[in-house]
Amino acid sequence: MSRPALSAVAELFKPITWFPPMWAFACGVVASGASLDERWIVALMGIVLAGPLVCASSQAANDWFDRHVDAINEPQRPIPSGRMPGRWGLYVAIGWTLLSLAWAFLLGPWAFLAAVVGLALAWAYSAPPLRLKQNGWWGNAACGLCYECLAWVTGAAVMAGGAMPGSRSLGLALLYSIGAHGIMTLNDFKAIEGDRLMGVRSLPVQLGAQRAARVACWFMALPQCAVVLLLVHWQRPVHAAAIGLLVVVQLVMMDRFLQDVGRRAIWYSGFGVPVFVSGMMISAFALRGIGSGA
């Protein structure tokens, strides 16, 4: 069997998708309040674990189990195009999963447990019999928890020497993971045709494009409004105002997106999501000033 080119392997890992969990891990690092002077290596190793290892493993597994759908939606991808021949896609996914676990073991029990949970959810998302992505409600929830909540909490815990993050940090991580449910819905608009043919019940397939777009917007907007209210309650008005301004910017973009869902889903994903995640880091810095406990 011929081996795939390194360029095909790199494409399979989709480096562009690594940013959300890496960013969420960094938010957890900031929210922990820990100094980077002595633990910067731990922080760097954790960011590598979140993105180039765990997230890349999930992308490889997803492409393998989605190869039939991709043959319809995106036939140029490494597996359906033949640039990743035979079962190499599966072998790469398994090998990178094992490497991720070995790397996580070096970071201590908390990071290893988080990697086990994250990778288990990643495989459950793509692989039968669970294949959570068959239903957009469950699949998007699993991705949101992994990409945002689990990565944030792991970053905070690792920097705190393995201690459980406080209730404020946990609350913000959960709220932003709920928002990520909407972000995942945005990614489904480009695959409606193939998903419908292959029985993948994404939200655009279940609800129709227009209703799914509105649901995605609500999922993204409401948790951020809750974050603003919490920051006001915690007496961080400057941070609350900054995130509130970002929410207003997103609402303007959402209105434009909803006027032409089919054409502007990718546009909104490219411009609205960076505004969303900017608020995550602002909220993390807010916690750094008051502590992450109750």
C-alpha cells in the first residue's frame, strides 16, 4: 500500500481548526491567575496538547468516518480524493490519538484525564455506533464542551497544579461552550446537501437553513449576555462593557447573516467567531483580577 504524502497528512489534521481549543486553553491559563514565570513550559505543552494533538486527532477521525459524505460535499479532501490511500486515514487517527495520550500523561493526572474525556468524545462524535454528529443537537454540544469548556478548565487546572478551578471559572467556561454550539452549527451550512443524502441530521437539515441560523445566533448571543451580567455582578464593569460592545458588533453581523444565510454563513463564521472568542479572553482577564472562586 502506498503511503500518503506529508502534505496530505497535514491537510487531514486541518490546522485552521486548532485555534479554538488552543485559545480556550490559554483563557484557562489566564483565568487561573497563575504566574507564567515558572510554569510557561506547562502552559505551552498544554496548548500543543489542545490543538496540534487532541484537536488534530479528532479531525483525522472525523474525516475517516465522514469519507462517504465528503465524497459528495468536498471530494477534494485527502481521503475521498485518494491522496490518503487505503486505511491510512484511520491509522493516522489512531496513532495521533495514542501520541496525544502519551503527551497528556507528561502533564499530570488532570491533563491526562481531560485528554481521555476529550478524545473519547471526539471519537464518539464521529464513529459508530454513537456517531453523535448524526444529530446536530448532541454532536454540536459534544464539540462545544471539548473545544471550549474542557480546554479552558484543563488550562486553569494545570496551571493551578491540578486543583479544580473555582466556580466563576467553571461558569464562564460552560457559558462559552454553550455559545460554541452555535459556532458548530455555522460549520454545517456548507454540507447540507451531503448531510441530507447520507442521513446526517445537522440542525440545517432538521430545521431548515433559516431556522437553524436563528438558533445558532441565539446560542451564541445569550451566553455572552449572561457573561456580561455576571461580570457586572462581580464588579468588573470595564470588562463587562467591553464584552457588551462585542455582543453589539456580533448582533449587527448576525442581522446581515440572517438576511442571506446561504451566502453569508462562511462570512459570519470568519468574522463573527473571532469577535466571540475575543470576549472569552476579556472575561478570563476579568477573573485574573478577582480570582476564579465563588
